Amino acid sequence: MTRILAVALSLSLAACSPQKGETPVANDIAAEPVAQDNVPSLEGNWAVMSIDGRPVSGSAMTASFAGGEVSIASGCVRRGLTYTQNRNVVSFAADPGASSNCEGRGTSAEHETAYAALENANIVIFSKDTASLSGSGGNIALQRR
């Protein structure tokens, strides 16, 4: 029995020891600082590609983000919001002073759906040149222009 324990102990030590040509692994967790991952900014001009998974129809719809303000436009209709972005967390608030209609014609249902999705978004996920904003108002997919 003693002989079996001695062999088992020898094998255990051999398995844990570095083999010839191996570099021992350092156990110092703080050896290198963890790099912050780079989250893109919404700043810039975007084309609205889809709303709740449905492609945008009719005239091109755009979203322009600059200096904490965003406007979503389709033809001569524009709706304005203010926004903040902290990495992937976003928040929006209506800005009626930054909105305009086509000489009082009003907006389309699609434009209102896009506006509601953007206004209620609270998270943004980036992938290459696209951004997907989601929240209680639905999902809006953007592509950088």
C-alpha cells in the first residue's frame, strides 16, 4: 500500500511540474492591466435600414447624431431628440423644437414607429458599420453612411 501511495505521489508531482521547453505560467493576476474595449460612438450620419426587423419602405429614412442631439428624417419630415451614450447604454428624450413637418402634412406611420423605437431605446449593439438600438419601443437598425 505504501508503494502505491509513493508512485501516485510521484506521478502527481511529475504532472504538475513544467516539462522541458515549457515556460511556467505566472499566477500574478495584476501583471497586465485589462484593456478597455473600444465601443464606437453613434456620432455621424446613418441610414435607417429596418424597424422591428421590417425593411424601411418608401423614401430613404436617415438618422443624424451630433453633439448630444439626433434627428430622424424622411423626406421633409424631421423629428428631433436629445441623447446620451455611455458605451452601449443609451437614453433619448424628445426635443419638439428640433422637429418639423412638410408644411403641416404630418408624418407616416413608419416614421412614427422609427421615432418611438429610437426614443425608447436603451441599448445599442455595434457590428462593423451597423448599429442596432433596442428598448421598450422596439428595434431600429442603422447603417453608417
